[in-house]
Amino acid sequence: MRDIFKALSDKTRRDILEMLKDEKLTASEIAVQFDMSQASVSQHLKILKFNDLIYAERKGKYIYYHLNLSVFEEAINWIIKFKN
């Protein structure tokens, strides 16, 4: 599970994941929602991608980002083990 909890600890990254839950977006489309440079958003995307929380898919000259739900399922299953 690499370090997904550290990746999730940042509010901006959690906000990005929320945005990606409904649709695939480019870094530019994500950046306009925040008061930060596209380079800063790209750093957040890099961390999310490194931890397998998102996929990057190239379509023409654009890269679209979307959620990798299998990693979320793995984390949830791990957390559920502590329920009892």
C-alpha cells in the first residue's frame, strides 16, 4: 500500500480525488479549481499517481487523470480488519 495514508493526509490531494470521482480531468482542468500554479497541482498529481490512487491516460495531446478504485478498496478492506 506504499504510503497512501500520507498521500491522503493533504487536503488539496483529497480535494483532487473528490473532483476525479465523477469524471476524468486534465491537470489544467484541475488547476483552475485551486489558487495555485499548474506546476503545484502537477506535484500533487505525481504523489497521487506514485501511490497508485490515480491513473494517467493520454488522449491526443492531453493527459486525463482518473481514480484507481482498486487501491481504495484495498485500503478499506485493511481498515475493516480492525473493526472487531
